Amino acid sequence: MYCLIQNLDTTGSRAPIYGMTIRARAGGHRHPMRVVTRRTGLSADLLRAWERRYEVVKPSRSEGGRRLYSDADIERLRLLYRATLAGRSIGQVAELSTEALTALVRHDAEADAEAELGNQGAPGSELMTSPQAARYLTDCMRCVERLDAPGLDATLRRAAVALPAAWLLDGVVVPLLERLGTRWREGTLRPVHGHLASAVLRRLLERVIESASSPLATANLVVATPVGQVHEFGALVVAATAAAEGWRVTYLGTDLPAEDIAEAAVRTRARAAALSVVFPAGDAALEDDLRRLRTVLPKDVTLVVGGAAASASSGVLNEIGAAQLDDLEAFRAQLRTLRRTRTARALTPGARRAPSPPDAQRRA
Ligand code: B12
């Protein structure tokens, strides 16, 4: 499909960019400008100027003549904006392919972190991730303490624009959730603080999952918590992490029976299913459900399990061949390995294609 689209496009060195955009236009969502400005952080005026002068994207038009942007357009604009925030002019980056921009933005982020660490950071502190992230984290905590939901929402939105997704998650969202848990336990925050923050964080994570989940992705993932597991944020963070890694993510929510997870994996042609288990630990019903899930899940769907209760069931996880992962870094590494393995398989002459949903169901 991708080759076919590339062949259709004859715009020279930028062919892959427009090939990707065409594909998204043919099948993906189209978004009006206000969605684009909200998701990227660009103002409408700046966006129009970039289009006029540099043709950074070529939106289609509605019948009424309004601009309509694809998901790939939005991703490209977001990367361009980040590249300019790092100190470049738009003219220096407008011609780069989306892949080159992704690499550039990632490199900027790493360089920024190293420089800041050299200036101020002691290993092991929050500054390991980014001082900028630490500042957002402090601001978020202040908003929670004041029960200021709009303020928390606005701070997280700013963080989402300014920081690479991995920093947003590892440097702001996860530490914020951890602090909330600690303060709640200590009794220095009341349940209302936790509820207010949870509602805002859930919306943020859902936005990250939706907007980072690439419609162009070739690898699909389903994420859920199994039966009896109601703690949701591990699963949400994992889903957002995978989306930011370029996976197409289907987030299923909590407390799901094995059969439902398997059906979603089959229907979305998932390469992997990720489960979060937190409480209760070592639960016999959970372990039965995990065994059943492995039998109803197609064989070529990798099962990945993490969360505080995972180690209590490591015997069962070993037995069913599930990958038990402790943290988001290990998860990212696993996702990259899975994608490489799949690409290598697809490139091997005569390699077996991933089963179609009905085949997979029959085998199950
Ligand atoms: C919020 C919360 C709740 C909320 C959940 C809301 C929701 N929609 O999720 C509510 C109020 C419902 C709740 C209920 C309960 N909770 Co509670 N809860 C918490 C709290 C404060 C935060 C959990 C959280 O969201 N953390 C943030 C996420 C991101 O962290 P995480 O899940 O650990 O995930 C990280 C890693 O584990 C990993 N990860 C997680 N999943 C996966 C998956 C994969 C594939 C990978 C790679 C990685 C990975 O990545 C994440 C990022 O680092 C914790 C305390 C704490 N500090 O953790 C207690 C806590 C988890 N709850 C606890 C308990 C006991 C309960 C209740 C029994 C309380 C009660 N008496 O009713 C009930 C249980 C209800 C039930 N039926 O199971 C205990 C569990 C103790 C234990 N381990 O044995 C904790 C630890 C509090 C405590 N110290 O006592 N809880």
C-alpha cells in the first residue's frame, strides 16, 4: 500500500511526505483549523503564513472552501513547530521530510536534556528527565492543591506542546500521579484532589493516545486491564507511550474479560496486547483469565504485562510466554523490537502474512 502511494506521487525529494499525506486524506480523519491550532500550539495566523510562504502542508478544502487537515499534516506541523521552538527558522526546516523532522526534534530534546543536566542536574533527580518538565510538574501540583482544574488542564496542554511525548509522560504525568498517590496516602491531599486531577489527566492521556496514534502506523496494539483490575492509569500511560512510539493504539479500558481483549486484538489486527495489573496481586481469578487470554489470543499476538501486580504472577506469565515488563523504558524497547521483527518478517521472501481476523479466530 505504501509503495503504491509512493509511486502515485511524483513530487521528487518530498515524495514520501506527500505520499503519506495522500494516504491519510484518502482514508483518515480531516480536521478544521481550530483543531490543528489546538493540537499543535500554532496560531492560525502563523499556520496560514507557513502554508503561504513555505507550503509546509497542503490541506484539502471543504465544500465551503475551509481548510481540512489530515492527521499526517498535524503531526508534521507539530514537529515543525517544535523544531522552530528549539531556535531554528521555519525556512531552515520547512523542506525536511517528516522522518527527518522526527529525528531532529528527538535529537534537540536529548541535547537539551544533556545541556540542562550539565548545568544543574544531579543524577536520580527529576532533572534527569528535563528541568522544563520539572517546572511543569511543580505548576501542575500547585493547580491540584488549589483545586484549579482549568489551570491544571492549561498547564498540561502547554507541557504537551513544549515537550516531546516521552518527557511529557515520564517527566510530568507519571511523577504527578505518583505524587498524588503519596500525598493522598499521607493525608495531605483529600480524595477530591485526586478525583479532580484524575479527570484532567485522563483527558490529557486520551488526547495523546488519539493524536499521537498514527493512522499511518503499520503496527497495532490493544491496551486494557484484565478482569478485576480497576486501576486505569498504568494502562492509559502505556497506551500513550505506544502511540508516541508510532503505534496505532486501541485503548479498551478496564476490567475486561479475556475474550473481549482477544476479539479486539483480532479485529484490529494487533501485533501485541499490553495489559496493566495493579491490584489485587497474585489473584487466582486474574491468573486463570491470563491463561485463558493466551489460548484465545492469536499465536502471533505478543502479550505484554506490566504494573505493580505483575511480578506476583510471574510464574503464570512465564508459563504462557507473556513478556513481563517493569517500566516504560523496557516497554519502549520491547515495542521497537516487535516492530523490527515484523518489518524483517515482511521483507523475507515468502514470509507468512499476519493472519486475517477470521483465520485468527478459527485458530483460536
Ligand atoms: C488512583 C488510585 C486508585 C483509584 C483508581 C482510579 C483509576 N481509575 O485508576 C481508586 C480510588 C478507584 C482506587 C481504588 C483502590 N485502590 Co488504589 N490507588 C490509586 C493510587 C493512588 C494511584 C494509582 C495510579 O494511578 N498510579 C499511576 C500509574 C501510572 O502508576 P502504575 O499503575 O504503578 O503504573 C506505572 C508502572 O507500574 C508501569 N505499568 C503499569 N502498568 C503497566 C503495563 C505495562 C505493559 C508496562 C510495560 C508497564 C506498566 O508503568 C506506569 C508508569 O510508571 C495508588 C497509590 C500509588 N501511589 O500508586 C493506589 C493503590 C494502587 N490502591 C491500592 C488499593 C489497596 C486500592 C483499593 C483496594 C482501596 C480500597 N480500600 O477500596 C481499591 C481497589 C479497588 C479494586 N476493586 O481493585 C493500593 C494497592 C496496594 C497493593 N499493591 O497491594 C495502592 C498502592 C495504595 C496503597 N499504597 O495502599 N485506587
